[in-house]
Amino acid sequence: MLVVIILIGVFGYIGIEDFSLVDAFYMTIITLTTVGFGEVQPLNDDGKVFTAFLSFISLGFFAYSISVVTTYLVEGQLNYLVRGYRTKNIKHMENHVIVVGFGRNGQQVIEELQAHHQPFVVVDQSHDVLQSYSGKPIRFIEGDATEDGVLVKAGVVKAISIITTLPNDADNLFVALTARSLNKDLRIVSRASSESAEKKLRFAGVKSVVMPEKIGGAHMAKLIARPDIVEFLEHLSIHGEDPTNLEEIECQNLPEEFINKTIYEIGVRKKSGANIVGFKTPEGKYIINPTPDTVVIPNSKLFVLGTDDQIESMKKILGN
């Protein structure tokens, strides 16, 4: 907009007065900035009228600029820009996770995603909540996730999954239906507060439904009935903070020499040092503690226990 005004001033002075390009530019700048320097040469009546007109335009431009800056300051938008609250580059993201709701459950979700170095976008319609976390390197979308446009803005078409943690079951159900209509291959995980809501969510195409109260109650009961087992399992970290981790490895890109070979023939335990504690067939059947003669086939999945280095070594062996 400022460039347009300057061009109007330059060509205006050239057309009205016998100014060179440099003189016209100089006259335009001192008029717009109202610095009060003398004129290049005495102006005729047309030049004086044009100068008044240009001054009026410049006042309007600066008034508009001040109003825009004030809006940013009042609404906290400038603070977002300075401290890193950005939504740019979201449209270039792919294979990311959309987290709907930034309450206690949502915050726990992003902590785990960050530990796994999984890219994600948070969607929440609370302006104050998002502003309070603007200093952290988190991509936010402010809006109602039940609306198609908000999920599209969050990159639902290129996302691999969506986790909806809203406290209201009806909202979670509507988000699931909206997301499924936009991406039929999306993996959906949802929070639920009752068994009735769980059934509806699964019927709507939700792959996994989590009931926090049910899980919390079961965990507390196990702390009484089987305290040592619970403590042992807690040492088997799945988020990479402990020396020994439990990780899943997909067998989609198996080297040709390993296709339809048994675990023993591949020798992953000997080569990597990690232990295979579980196996999932392409049909979805789980095998706990698979035997050495279990055949590893494409699209199957291994559950591996070991250190970070051992797990990385096994991934390389299996073509990941």
C-alpha cells in the first residue's frame, strides 16, 4: 500500500510540475513523512492541491497502520509472533498428528509425541489457553475442530492420525465424524467418559477409545494387587527416557533375503542385542513372546525390548 502511494506521488508531481524523477521522489517523501523540509521549487496551484491531496492520503495510511498495530497489541497477536506462536508452515506438514483439545489430557499427549519426535498440531478454541503456551515451540490452530475448515487448516488431509481429547463425548464424536469425512485413511483416537460413548465412537470409525477414569482406576487397583509387576512395567519405558525401551518396528520394507525367514534365521537377537517380545501378524493377531521359528513376513510388526542403540540396530537390519 505504501509503495502504491509513493508511485502516485512520484508520477503526480512529474505530471503536474516539471520535476525530474529524483525531485518528484524527494517531494513525495517529504510530503508523506511531514518532515517540513522546503519544496524543491515553488509549486503552482495544481501542485499545491495535489500536495494537499497526497498529505491527506498519507494521514489515512498512517492512521490505518497505527490501528493495525494497536489491534495486535491489544489482542496479544504481536506477542504470539515475537514468542513463537505461529501457524505458518502447517500447510507443508504431512504424516503428522492433530491433537484436538489442550486440557490435561491433551498436554500429556503432546509430551509423549514430543518424546517420540512426532510432528503434531494442536487445535483448541480457547484463546487464553493458547496464548499462555505461546512461548513453546508448538504449532497451534485456534478454532472449533468440529468445523471442516479448521481441520483442513490443521492439515487433516495429509495427517496420519488425530487424537481428540475434548471433555464432551458429543464433541469428540462430531470431531471424529468430521475428520473421517475429510480423510478416510486417518487413524482416530478419542477420549470417552462412558461405555455408551465408546460404542458410538467405535461405530463412527474411531480406531482406539480411551477412558481415562477406567484406566486410572485399574492402575490404582493393580498397585495394590500386583505392585511389583506395575513397578517393573514402569521401568520398561516407551518414551525413550529410560535406558531400556519398548519399541514397535514395522516390517514393511524387509530386505529380500529376510522375506519369509524365521526370527532365528534372521538372527536379529544376535546381530542387534535387542529382544523380540511380541509379534503382530498382518491380520492383526498378536503373539506374545514369539518362538524362534516365527516367520517374519512383510506388513507384520515386531515389539522389541532393548536400549536405544540396540533398537536402532534392529531397525537397520529390518530395512527401517
